[in-house]
Amino acid sequence: MKEEGKTSWKTWLEYSLAIVWLIAMALGGFFLPGFLDTIPLFKIRVIQVSGTQTVSPNIISSACYQASKGNWLFLSSDRLLAEANKLTKNSIEQVRIKREITWDGAKINVEVQERRAIASVVHDTNILLIDHKGEFFYNPAMEGILPVVYTFSFDYIKKHFPNLKAFIDFVKEMDLKIKEIYVTDRSTIVYVSSNKIVLPPISRLDSYMFDRIEKVYNKLEMNSTSLIIISGSMAIIKEDD
């Protein structure tokens, strides 16, 4: 009986201590942010933004305050990147933060790397840009002539983006210019320079297919050619009249 009493007492003490600890953590989490806001050392005094090209530095500053609530202790690159992309429609690829801390507060230096588009993608009436990692974003301030990809599904482009990027890079290496790419689940129709090329769907584009395209261009005089169809081991070439 005595042993049972001791066990019950120890169990009650453990539960009590656990409850006290939970209450202390809850109160600490509730009052700590407000307490830190009263100390100048932890406040963000100045935000300096560098690296922006098409995105306003003011947007990055605003994202910085939203991510930190004005306290540099709560500021991280991941939180800032998430807030910045909410405000810029996913136009930021990376941010780097450096803090210069003084007793009066901190100076925050933010280095921004914007996404660089390799193509614009059109689905119905929606137009998005896509970067070298396959991330979609929208930045109307970005200028430049890009290949235009017309598709039936953004998800299909996302899924097979490595093949699409490899093809775009391959055509650039051949010193040719892509005008438009029409993507379906059955074929890929590409307008390159003065030629129309019909290829298998992008899910089946690979280095073997690229080699076949290069051989066709190397062996034939393509200036007078309007249509090239390449599928499997077959290549059909239609010359202009």
C-alpha cells in the first residue's frame, strides 16, 4: 500500500510539472514577441535592397517587414522569399540576408535574384513565364523576345519540363531561333527560323531525337524547306514549291 501511495504521488507530481511547463511555454510564446518589440536592439532600422531589375525594391522591403513584423530575430531567407513571391507572383528565385546589428537596431541587406524566363507559356487566355528550373511566374515588366509555347495544360509542361528545356537549349546551340512551339499529348510542332518541324510529344523528346534533327539539318539545304516530320526512324522533308 505504501508503495502504491508513493507511485501515485510521483505520477501526480509529474503531471503537475508537465502542466506548469506547458503553461509557461504558452505564456512565453504569447508575451515574448511583444517584449522583444520594446527593445531597440531587435528592431529593423534600415532595409537595403540590391539585385532587383524589374521588381521594385519597395516590394521587397514590404515583404521583409511582413515576414519579420519589424523584428530581425524573426526574419529568415525562407520566410522572406515566401512573402516576396506572394507580392510578385513568384518572380523571385532567391534572396540572401545579411544583418548589421547595433544597439539601436539592425540594418538588413537583402540581395535579390529574380527569375529569368526561358519561354512564355500560353494556355487558353492565360500567359505565364517559365524559368530554367521549370517554375511558373508572372512578371509583366520583364522584356525580351522569348519562345512562345502553346499548350493544353500547364501541368503537362511542368511534368515534362526537363525535355522541353533540353530541346530549347539544343536549338539555341544549333544557332537557330525558335518562334513558337505547339504542344499536344500526341505531337510537338515547332516553328524554327523558316521551317516547321513536327516531332513526337515532348514526353518522348530525348538526345536520340536531337541527333536526328541535327543530321537532317546538316545533310540537307534547309533554306528551301518548309516542313520536316521526324518520328522514330523516319524523317519526311517537304520542300517549298
